[in-house]
Amino acid sequence: MIPPAGGATGHSSPNHGDRRGARPDLVVLHYTAMQPAEAALTRLCDPASQVSAHYLIAEDGRVWRLVDESRRAWHAGAGAWGEVSDVNSRSIGVELSNPGDAPFPAPQIAALERLLRDVCARWAIPPERVIGHACMAPLRKRDPGRRFDWRALARGGLAVWLDGGSDGGSDGGRGDGRGGAPAPAAAFQQAARRFGYPACDSGAWDARTLALAAAFQSRFRPWEDGALTAAGVAQLERLAAHWPVRRG
């Protein structure tokens, strides 16, 4: 058994299994979409729910370890990152107590940063493989959502970030995203695949590609509403060039 990371308190969930011969090389961040944290704790430890995570972090910074890191928690579900389709077997799942539309308090983020430093050091997980639930399941999930500050996490070396342009805005990539040049779907799909997002090769802005673009915007262009612009595609191409997804 691996000692709890980040000063976590043990609170065992029965919802876990064998890692099927794999070892964790991803971290997946979630929000609980419920409050208070104790309500999420009850659900994640209820055998009838058939869901769990390795860690749950409350708004005030309390951390519970629910599943040993050596075990497969049930947090990711269907989806993929790069060539990894069984994300549960290859990941550590972290739930953040948050209804989905609220800011993440400073004590909670500080606890997350401590936890990530411990987990990522133990398993040699690089910052580009710390992702959100929406990154690997954009058709189904939105968490951790637009209110989560990925840029701040990247400043601590715990995620990745590159500033993007705003298609004519004057504020260094934090414009409203309106009125910009339309983005080519095929170029977006190719860059998304290189970065790690689930493959989509239709060459058109179909429902799957639109969901993928929304997940990308939520994480890297949270100021931008509506259609993805050419500046957004260029930003993703730069991300993919800096951090192409690890294959195999």
C-alpha cells in the first residue's frame, strides 16, 4: 500500500479494481458537481454508485484518499488520451469539491498543488499528462470547467499552458473571441490529435468536433465564447508542437 499523498486522510472506498498490468502515467482532474464535499465523499464510497477516485479535495483544503494509488479507481469512464483508451487503468483520479460553476478556493488549489507534486514525482508523470476529465471525454464531460485556473497550475510546473492570440483583440489573448477568422476544422482535428485529444478525422465541424473544440476552449481559451477562431487553432498547434502526446 502506498502512503496517502499530500497529507491526505484515509477514507476507503470499495469501488476499485486491478490496474490490469498498467501503471499510472496520467492524472485526471474532476469537479464533483455537488456540495458539500461530504456529500461527494459519501457517493464516492457508496458501492451502489460504482464510482470513485483516488483523492477528493474539499474547498477548505482537506484531502481524503479513497483508493490506493496502486489500484484502479472508477473515475474516468469512456474516453481516451493519445492511444490510452483504458484511462482508469493508467491514471490517478482527483475530485475537487465544486458545483461546476464556482471559483476554486485558494486553500483547495494549494492542497491540489501539494498533492500533484507528490503524485507526479512518485510516478514520474510529466505536466503535459495532467489533464481534465473533459480533455479525455469531451462528448460527455465538462470538468473541471472554465473556472479552473490551468494557467496558475502551469506556473508551478504541474500542467502546461501557452498564451494564445485573440484574432484582433488587444489584450494579449484575453479578448472576447468574436469576429475572428473562422478556424479550419481539419487543421484543428490534426492538432488536437497530436496534442492528445480523442481522434476525430471528419474534416468538418460536426458535433464531435464541436464538443472537442469546446473542451479545448474551456481549458486554454476560457475567455472565448462561440466558434473556435483561427487563433485558437494556431494556439493548439503550438501546444502540440511543444508537447506532442506520448505514444505507446
